[in-house]
Amino acid sequence: MIYAAPRARSPRSRVTAGLGVLAAVGLLVALALALALFLYRYPPAPFIVAGFAVALLGALALTLWSLDAAVAVGVFLLAAVRFEPAPTDLLFAVVIAVLFATGRIDFRRFPWSAGLLIGAFLTLNLVSAVDVVDPARAAAFFSITLYVAVFGLWLATYVTSVRAARLVVRAYVAAAVASALLSTLALLLHFPGSELLTRIGRAEGLFKDPNVFGPFLVPAALILLEEILVPRLLTGRRATKLLEFLVLGLGVLFSYSRAAWLNLGVGVLVVLVVIALRRGGGRHAAHAFAVVLVAAAAMTAVVAFTGSLNFLEQRASIQSYDASRFGAQSESIHWAEQYPFGVGPGQFEKYAGISVHSTYARALAEEGLPGLLLILAVMLATFGWAGRNAIAGRGTYGIGSAALLGAWCGILVNSIFVDTLHWRHLWAVAALIWAGTYRASRVSPTRAG
């Protein structure tokens, strides 16, 4: 088990823990009310209730049997978010509830700065939900926002050792590589279930949208890129890691998501720059550049061999729906002027009739200017912490800080064109950055840049 037996706490620690308990109780009450309202408005079919109950019991049994196994399975299931609540949500909800009930969440490791900003944003969500067009959708949307925020904040308290970091990274990379490999093969070959992994000639894995599948692969690719140069957490030969990096690159490519391509490009560029600027980093940067060139050459060969070039060129060009997307996003300014605290969580689609495709536009429209400023504060503060870790060469218990900074920069850019608020992997990356920033003083720093 990664969690150690609790030690005697000082008065200050008890106050901190008390505040954490109050915050957790408040969040749980809000989640329960939102879920109750949604179930009241939309009663589920009996077989869905039965399946939900079985899944919860299975998650509870796994958590009680082995916490580490439950976390590993939960992280692996981040690759399957076809519907909500997703399997990973049920499992992590049980894990967090069990740890909270047994007093095994160490609030001394809680990222309070991020938590306060996120708490303010969640509070603003509740304020904006007072008068909404669709209360049931608002409740459902807010409950998901609340869950992913709690998940991210909790995960930051879990990753407190090299062992925990290795467990999370191994599960994430394994899920990403498996998802990328199966989805790429599903485009090229027909096998039982292959149609579940693609949509209109695009790889999407077990996600709702290829625009989520592609970016999910990027953090794993960047972690592997840094691991190829300086192995720390992941065992295996560099050739194996290079092959996995190539598989992930192909997965991003065949998602045919322009935002995912940009995400990966920004992330790789940041990793190369950070590595090059470190003392003696010129050699590592040259090796990283060579790895990227080899992967790019291999992907080019695959595209040529599979005859995908025409579709690739088509997807890279301006699409017919781009104008309507940007037009709807521009309306968010009008709604923010008309509704100072926004139109309410999840209401953008009710007003625009089209998905928002921008985290920042959603925050502005649904929570007003204060909501936009708060979500920007969360994103930019996390960027600042990731940058500080990268400059100091301080990784998160072996997870490279260059990879985490690159992943976060990619997400920041991706969020301009895609609504990323409910991406579980966004909050997972944020948690790893927070964990590297808010390490307990009794743990000696791990220089894992």
C-alpha cells in the first residue's frame, strides 16, 4: 500500500484537515443534490440501475482488496469515456469515498492554491445555475465538472512517491498505447468490434469523439519521449519505447483531429526547448530531435502505404462547419454582456444549438467574465507551476517535468479549439503537476527533469 499509517498531527495540521473535510463534505453534498435532481427528472431503466449497482459493488470490492490495483485499473480506464459516468468515474468515485471515509486522504499534500481557485469556479457554477433553461442538464453538467475537479485534486494527494508515480504512468501509457494500436488497426483491418473504435474514417478509440481520443495520447507520447532520453520510471529497451512513441504518433495522426496535431506539435516543441536549455542538454535535445524525425519518417511511410494522404489533406484544410463554430463562440461575448454570471453550466448548446468547441468560450458564456478569469487562473497557474518545475529540473517523483510542461502547453492551446473542461486526462496531467509542486517537506526532491 502506498498510503502510510497516519502520524500524530499538530494543531495547524488538524485545522488544515478540518478545512479539507468541510470542503469535501460540501462538494459531496452538492454532487448528491445534482445527481438526485437529474435522476428525478430522468429516471433510468431498471436494468441500468442494476448494472450501475453491480459496477459499484465491483469497484468497492477491488478498492478494499487492493487500493493500488484499483488506482491502476482506474487510470487504465481513462481510455474509455464513451458515456458518462464512465467506468473510470465509478471506480475513482468509490476509491475517493473509501479513502475519505477511512481518513486516509492526507490533506497536508492537498494543492490548496489550485483547490481554492477551482472551488471559486465551482461556486460560480452554482450561482449561474440559479436560473437556467434546462435545470436537469445544468445539474448533470455541474456534477461532472465537480467530479473531474475532485478527481484531479485527489490524485495530486495520491502521487506522493516514486512507486505511486510509476503505477500511474505505467497504467496511462499502457492504456494510451493499446488504444492507439487497436484504433489504428481498426482503420486498416476489419475485426470483431473494430467499428467501435472508428468514426467516419477517423480513429476515436473508446471515446465519444476523435477530438478527445487524439489529445488523450499526447501526454503518454511526451512522457515516452523524455523517457527515451533519460530512463527513470519505465523499464524496457529504448527501441521498445521508440516503437510505442511511434504507435502513439500514428494514433494522433489517424484521429484526423487538427487540434490534436497542434497539441502534439506544441508539446514536442516545448520538450525539445526545455531539454536544450538545460545544462548539458544539447546532446539530449539532438537525440530527441532525431527520435522525432525517425517517428515522422515512419508515419509518413505508413500514410503513403495506406493511401491516407488524400483524406489527411482534406482534414488539414478548412472545414465547412468551422465558420458556424467560430460564429457560435463569438456569441459567448454577447451572452456574457447580457448575463453577468453566465447562462449556467451546460447551457451553451441550448442557446447556440451547436457544441461550443472551446473551453474558454464555454466559461465566458456559462459563468460570465468572472468564470473566464477563474478558469484562466487555474490553467495559467498550473502552467506557471509546471514551468517552475521544468526550470528547476524537478520532476514529479520521476515523471519528467519537461514532458508535463509540454503536455500542459498542448492542452492550453487545444482548449482554444475544443471544450476540454471534462477531459479526465486534463485533470490527471494537472494533478501530476500539482503533485510535483506540493510535495511534502519530509520527502526529498527527486530531480527527474
